[in-house]
Amino acid sequence: MNNPTRPTAITLLAPHSARRTRLAERVGCCGGGVVIVPTAPERMRNRDNDHPYRFDSYFHYLTGFTEPGAVLVMLVGESTRSILFCLPKNLERETWDGFRHGPEAACTLVGVDEAYSIDEFDQRLPELLGNQNALWYALAEDKEFDDRIFAGLNTVRANARSGVRAPADIRNVHTLLDEMRLFKDAHELDIMRRSAAINTGAHRRAMRATRPGMFEYEIEAELLHEFRRHGSQSVAYNSIVASGPNACVLHYNANSRQMQEGELLLIDAGCELDGYASDITRTFPIGGRFSGGAKAVYELVLASQDAAIAACQPNASFSAPHDAAVKVLVQGMLDLGLLQGSLDSVLESGSFRRFYMHRTSHWLGLDVHDAGEYKVNNLWRPLRPGMVLTIEPGCYIRAADDVPEAFWNVGVRIEDNILITNDGHENLTAAVPSKVAEIEALMAEAREHG
């Protein structure tokens, strides 16, 4: 049976080769040069034990190659030559660490012009740098690899009398790649839809499984089970399973508290599939039914999310969904007695930030907070087809916030993943219930059937 986690040549060649071509065009428009993009190094977790390996997102975007110890080099001039350095075939090491493609197979798999053992990289680097107009490389990402680059540059400079010159400029290749990654191609969107579908199932499973008296980590286990059984290779970030007062801690992830009847459970969890993240948050009653202050706050946050999603239109400002969400939230906070004053005065003073202190959106893709600038020339950039962003308004009310007791320890966030399309938007995660009646019906059905 085929290994679903091992990409095939068909998977890698077409989309990744096209991205390298687009990058070469952009580098060529800037005078050309040598592009160097290494993958992430392996990291030690503790004695004789590595962290689970995860490739560098930029490298993966251009190659689809998942092995550690690899570097992509592109020489961009009148023509473009692409070179992959990767781990050599080594049957003894493969017995311990798993399969390696080796340069010959990797060359075909990735579709580069040449491939060599990574053991040859330092030796070949001065030749690759020589007589290039610019070096396109992201400095300060990995000091150890920076030192290898500087050593190569110093070798070229030491040979200046032989007529070889070193690149005059070092330019951040991530600047070009960030703009490319902001617009998802069809291959990326296919994976992101599948990642969203797996995550959707996990959140539905969590809603069905939740009961008073359970511990937060038991629900986290339900999420992880659903992620892995459907082929997700990893979580996209540490899952937040926050009950009662913990839901008012934005980055809570201890997931250790016992859940109580009458409280809300906030789950912010995402899976990663073939490198691409999904990112969903739902808040629901541990006992299966919304009531009192918690229900009022929940319906307010849901209304703010509806307004924000409606604002996700091509050519709208990136800030438009946030502005729409905040306006609804602030009016609701005034109506509930959480704030005093007029809508305009609260918006101007920012006093609402006591209960809503983060922005409503971030880009989503290979990274859960994906690459791409939010402003251009100091102005919020317009939304364009192919962009994917989250919409995640919230309201967090602690007992210490001097509010009526009915609202104490009520933390609500609702998050979906939105693709901007030519005529509006597509909610990639809409299949997770968010309306009060839908959530209560799903949880009641689960209790009926055991």
C-alpha cells in the first residue's frame, strides 16, 4: 500500500516547479542573482531525542521535499538553474532514521536541474556565489547556516585577485516569497480544504464527547485522535481546551482542569496536513445547553463574527472584518451593561479592549500565522481572491473585571477559515456548528446515543 505521507513525483513537480519559475521571474526583475533557501534543521528535545521534524515552510513551498538536511539553490540570470542539496543515500542510517531519497531520486522527484549530497554544499558554495549580482537569502533565521554562508562569501572575496567577485548585495528572499505565499494556488487550496475538513470533524467530535466532570485533556485526546486517524501529520499549534475561567486566558494550553456543569468550553485547535494549517475555534456549554449571561455573550460574539465574515469581500480592506466585528461587539457590550457611554466614545477610547484585546484576523496557510504583509505603504492592504484569513472575534470577561456576576468567567471565541473569492468568500470550516440551536442539537444527539 502507498504511504500517504510520502509525496509522489506528480505531487511535487507541477505546483512547486511553477512556484520556482515565478520566484525566478521576480528575482530576474530585480537584477538576478543566487537564491539560497535551506530547510529547517533538526532540533534536540532532550538527551538522544529530537523534536518531531518539521520542514521549513519557505523551502517546502518551493520544493515539496520533506527530508531534513536539504538546501535549494537557484542561479537566476539569462536562464535559471536549480540545484538541490540533500542527504545522501545511506542504508545504515536509513535502518535507524528511515528512508532517504538521495540526490539522484530527489532530482527527479523535485524536478530540479541538478542534485548533490549536502556533504558537498560548503565546498560548492563559493563557486555558486561567485560573480552573482546579489545573494537572495534570509539572514538571521539560523545562525549556524548564516555562518556557512559567510564562510562561502569570505572564500569568494579572498579570491578577488583571480577576477571572481562576491555578490554586492544580500537581499531577503522571504520578501518576495511572502507576497507569493499570500495568494494560494489550486494545489494549496485543495490541501487546505482537506485540512479544514479533518479539523471540522475533530471539533464536532469534541462537542459530542464533552460531559461535565471530564478533564480538558480528555477532550484534547479526542481532537488528536480525529486528526491522526484522518491523515493529519501534526497539530498546527498546541491545542487550547479551556473551560470556565481558563477560556479568558488567550493562550491557555495546560488543558488540565476538570470541567463543570454550567460552564463554557472554548476549544481553539487546528491540524496540519501536508504542511498546511487549519485553525478553528468553537465555544459551547459543557452541560449541553446555553443559558444566562453565557448565552447572551455567545450570541453577541456570533453576531460579530457574522458581520466580520460578511465584510470579507474582494477589494475590501484587510481591516474591514475587524472593524465590523468591533462595532457589533461594542454595541452589544453597551447593551449588556458591560460598558458605559456611547458607541462612538467607546470606539474612540478603546475601553472595549478590556474584554476584546486582539485583532479579528490573521493569514492562514503553511504557517498558522501565515506569511504576508498586512499593510502596504502603511495602509491596510485590500483583500484579493486567493487570500485565506481567519475570522475570530471574542469576548473575555473575568471575575476581576467588575461586571455583574452572571458574566463572570465567560470567555467566548468563534473562529472560521475564510477564502476570498472573485465574487465574495468561501467559509472552509462552516460545517462546524456555531449557531446556538445547532450546537445544542448536536450535543443532545450525542447524549441520546450514549
